[in-house]
Amino acid sequence: MPKGYWLVHVTVKNPDAYKEYVERDTPIIEGLGGRFMIRGGQSDTVEGTSLDRHVMIEFPSYEAAVNAYHDPAYQEVADIRRANADTSFVIVEGMA
């Protein structure tokens, strides 16, 4: 079964408030089967436009990735992200 991935690109507008999102989302995501593959770090946009930070989270399946996004506990903390950052958020099925 192909894995599922969250591909998230973020520009943080309020770093102090965004810290709460990072602290609270990690145990929720990991509890839902997610594993952080990329979280920030150096990057270079060589074509097109991009936001500042990049995050990739792997889930056991595409369905698990979709369900994790819609999980009420995650959605509660996602409101913190939405209020304090510009985000592009895509859920993708990996290759089998």
C-alpha cells in the first residue's frame, strides 16, 4: 500500500505565537502515525516561487494522511498555524 505524505510550505508571520503550534502539533501528528521527514532546514528555490519553510510528513497510507489532517485534535491546533502563517498544504499519495 502506498504511503501518504503531507507537503507543507509555510511563511511564519508571528513566530512567537507559531511556537505553540509546533509544540502542540508534533505529538498529535506522531500519535496519528505521522513521521517528520523534513521540518525546516536549508532550502533553495531554484524555479518558481515558494514560501519560507518546508515540511514533509510521512504516513502509513494516503488514507491515514487524509484522516490525520481532518482529525479534530489536529484541526484545533491547525487554527494556530492558520492565524500565524501563510501556508500551502498538499496531501499526496506516494509510490507503491
